[in-house]
Amino acid sequence: MQAFIVYAHPSEDSFTRHIRDSFMAGLESSGHSYIISDLYKMNFKSDISEAEYLREAHYRREVSVPADVIAEHEKINSSDAIVFIFPLFWSDAPAKLVGWFNRVWTFGFAYGENRSMKQLEKGLVLCSAGNTMEYFHHTGILNALEKVMLEDRLFDRVKSKELIIMDGTSRENPLREQNWDDHLERAFQAGAGILGGL
């Protein structure tokens, strides 16, 4: 199977980059292939233009879609799974990834009647976070993330969906190094077993 990885982090000197690499190694270990959109490296345009807004607001399927968005559509439809890897910035994805959804989930492709986006086998969200899972449960942020990423952005566009938070990685956390190793193993296993349970 092929996975399409949408990766959003501005720095290669990050834990999130290690998550990405471990996940890809897991895919390769099980004989899966992948393609990747590294949104910062490719300088993906995250701001929706007025023309794009008007196309979406008026459900105008006949208005052309920008070439960079069509390229993302093609990556999606050539894959069996879609995987989002990013850090939590103020309890959400980085703005560049939010902009990716704003531009790529177009009318006629990701929503609307007779949409052309295939239903993928798996949707997986891997995000790094400084805070702990206890914090995310206590504040309700975990529930909010699941609602936004899984129920809204992925919705029925995938058959199976999962959110994995790699928590407790802030520099002041005394368990950071242990958490780091555990999370990288978890990322590897997520890649190796991406079709598990389907």
C-alpha cells in the first residue's frame, strides 16, 4: 500500500522530524511505499485566495482549481492512506497545515455531490506535544482535537481513523528522554502496522 504523508514543521531540528523519520522507517519495514508533502520545504501557499474563496463559497465546480492544489489531489487519489504529522501549536495544527485543508479540501473533490476524492483505507494523525495526556484530558483539548481532526477534517473521507499524540516532550519534563524513545518506537509501529485492524 501507499501512504501519503502531509508533514508540517518549520525546522528539521525537531522531535517531530524524528517522528516522521521513524514512521517512514516503519512503513518501509513492512514493504509499504509513501509519498510526502513537506509543506514548509515546498513553501506550500497556505492562504486561500479570493478566487478560491469565491469558488468554494458559491460551490462553483466549473471554476478551475490551482495547479498546486491539483497536485495534492493527485497524491491523495494515488494513495491508500493519508497521514498528518505535525506539532501542536496552541492546541491545533500549524497554520500552514490548516491552510492546506482550507485549500485542498475543495468543492467537488473533498465535499459536495459526486466528489472525486477516493475514500482512503486509513487516516492517521501523529502530533508531538509538550504537555501530557493528563493535561489534554483535563482541559478537554484531546476531545477538541479528535472532533476537529478526525470528525471534521477526515470525516468519512477515510474508512478508519486514529489520532496519536506524542506527549510529554517539553524540555523541562524530567521524563522527556524516556518519552522520546517510547514515542519513536510507537511511530515506527504505527508505520509498520498502518493497515492493522482494517
